[in-house]
Amino acid sequence: MMKKQILITTLLISRTGERRHFQIKLPMNTRFVTGVHYGVRIIHNSDSMLAKLPPSEVITTQPERSPVMGTLKLQSCEESNWFYATDVVSADVNLKYGDYSDAGLKASDFTHGSKRSKELVKVNADSTILKGWYMDEFGITQKMGIYYEVKIYVVINVEE
């Protein structure tokens, strides 16, 4: 019988342009990696840093690029290429684009569920370790240090 589990890995980013190599240990009875998603939480709240992040209440009139916090890549030890690569964004600034129906209820990540979806992947778990790589982009583009954490959620199927 197969069951789903979620493995959580936390990365603390504290330097401009920081690069982090990490490993995610899979249980021995893992059959497949079936999904990956992430979350970002800003820890250091300086006024100068918050001024550069887009406000969550801004209504855009045209699509804008969401602020990229960094680049995340995952690789299986049995495979030669990355099976997952994405730009990590702190918030979707286009969440309200074209939605003029909110008469009092403000759209957010929680009401519209934009940050809760996972990327579906299908990777055999022949190895018990996933290799990961993360690089800070926000500190480089904004030319400032920022202290934040990235949580990586890896969904696996295990055999009982």
C-alpha cells in the first residue's frame, strides 16, 4: 500500500547572493517523488528592504514581474540532470490583475490559493538522497542584504 508523505527542508538565507547546496534525505521505503513546492518568509523587516518589495494591496493595471527571491533546483543522485528548477517568488503581484469583482474582499494568496499549488513531478527514488541548490537573486538585484527563509516541501510516495 502506498502513502504520501511530505518532507520539509528549511534554508536560512542571510547574505547577498548566497548560494546554498543541501541534501534531502529520503526514507528507505520511498518509491517516487511526486511533487515539490516552496514558501518564503521574510525574517528581517527593515524599512528600506520592505520599500523595495511590492505592497500586497496594490491593484495593477498591467501584468508585472513578481519579485524573484532566488533560484531553486533539485536533482536525484541517480539522474544526471535537474528534475525541478524554478524561480522562487515571495508573492504573486499579478494576483488581482483583471479581477474587479472584489467589493470589499481583497484577493490574497490565501483566498485565491496561488501559493498552495505544487509542481507535479514523477521521479523514481532509486537513491535515498536528493541534491539541492539555491541561489539568492533578490539581494543581488536590489544590492542589499536580506534575511529570509525558504521552505521546500517534497511530496513522496512511500510503500508500507
